[in-house]
Amino acid sequence: MSLRTLLSVSAVLLALGCGLTAHAGEFAVKKTDEGVEVTLDGKPFTTYLFKSGAKPVLWPLLSPSGKEMTRAYPLREGDPNEKTDHIHQRSVWFTHGDVNGVSFWDENKGHGNIVHDELVTAEGGKTARIVTRNSWKSPEGETICKDERTLTFGGDDKQRWFDFDVVVTAVADEVKFGDTKEGSFGIRVDEELKVDAKKGGKIVNSEGLTDGAAWGKPAAWVDYHGPVDGEHLGIAILNHPTSFRFPTHWHVRTYGLFAANPFGLSDFTNKKENGTLVLKKGESFPLRYRVIVHSGDEKAANIADQFARYAAEKKD
């Protein structure tokens, strides 16, 4: 199904008043010195950590049955089945590899830090909502830009999801998000789930491309599914049409990296396009994603239909 068709379907679904799932559960949040724990009907969903390495992250990300969907390393070490590559790929995160020449993506010498400034909101109910403000600082401590991110959690006993909506605003006189594949909204999937484990893991995008062929391509959504501790589960990331440079390109790898990146066009298009973005002080851009943790593959979870409903939702 083409992007145009998907968006046309979304308008019909909106008119019918369709929702994502039956929000039967009750969410609770617990604030700690380290972050905010999110539970659904008393069962752990995830924890928003204010700092892990050089940035805030979400870990662990759990399925309704309690399976860990993301790699634990380096937040929890010692699992012999987990590879210890790419220490910066911490469960679920948002960064970029070149902001005014500073890498916020890796943790090599001279990297930048995304510093948690303020927990604005942490509330439960039929959904849970966390709002934070953060500063992107150079190695010297200079604030280059700031972000305000809103995380909204939903789901039931069959499926879980969260929206990650972020607005990035320039603080320096000029802020350049450089063209690099090392970005931006990322997930490192469970080791058993990744394609390279050769246990049945698979990548598929909205255009029907699979595994390595999906790397660098624009798509409305990408699904990464396979076995996790005896259960066939998946993670889908959906890109909202109001998000900057929709449909985004995807830095999704068979070794388990799963990232949406609207900036790395030179790498993704063999230098036919350039994705550099330059902001003047006070200018901003929005990025909007939905992450769905589901059972089965992308067809069993009706990810195409779920994208259509998501695309029909109005965003501020």
C-alpha cells in the first residue's frame, strides 16, 4: 500500500472514530530520583531514566507478557547471550550524531551530553503522560539547543504503545543538524529478536522492503519482529505525517539497531541528497513517532491499519 493510499484510508478511519486499542487498563507513574516508572494495571511497562551514559533513555521496554523487548546492555551487564558492541545504543533513546560538529550519538571522547533539566509532567490514568525538558550541551558545557519531549503511554493486555513527540529549539545563534546516518530516534532490539540471530527475526517496512533492503529507505513505518523468550513479538515504529521530513528514512540494521533518521540523506541516497538542517536561534522542528509492542508479525498486528489511524490523529 502506497503512502498516499495509507493517508487516504486514515481520513476515512478518522471519520469513523476508530482508535488504536481498547484502553481498558489503568496506568500509574512513580517518580524517583533516577526517573519515572510506568506501570499498566500494576505490571511494569518501562522506566524513563533521566540519565544513562550521555542521555535520557527508556529501559526496559516490556511486552504485555513481561518480555524484555530491548537489549539490556549496558544498563544491565553480564548476560552471556548479549553482545557488548555500541555501548551508546541504550534500549530506547533520542540523539543525533552531528549537532554543530558535536556527536550526541556515541560516547566517544568529545561527545555531547543531553542533560535532563526538568520533569514538567508525570501523570497516570487511562493513559500515562511524561513531559520533560532537556539541554543539549557541548563537551565544554555550552547549551547548543533544547528539547521538550512528551511521552504518552497506552495499551491493554494484548498490546502496548507509546508516542514520542519532541520539539527541538535552537539556543545558539546557529544550530546545524548535520547530514549523518548516526541518528536519531533509536531502539536496540532484544538480541534474540534481531535478524542476525537467525532465529526468525525480520524487518519489514510500509513499502514491503525487508531486512537489509529496508536500510536507509523512506517509509511511513517499520516493523521488527521475531522470537523473544518463546513468544513471537514485534516492535513497530510509526512516523506521523506532521513529523519533520515525513516519511523519514530509517537507519535500521539486521544486528538490532532500529532508528528513524530524517537527517542522514547523503548516506541513505548515495550522496544524491543532503539532509543538513540549519536553525537560527529560537527556531525549532518537531519529530513525532509511535512505538507499538505487539504479538505476531506486522500483519497479525495490523500495523498498516494502525498507522492509518495514527496518521489521522491531530497533533499540535
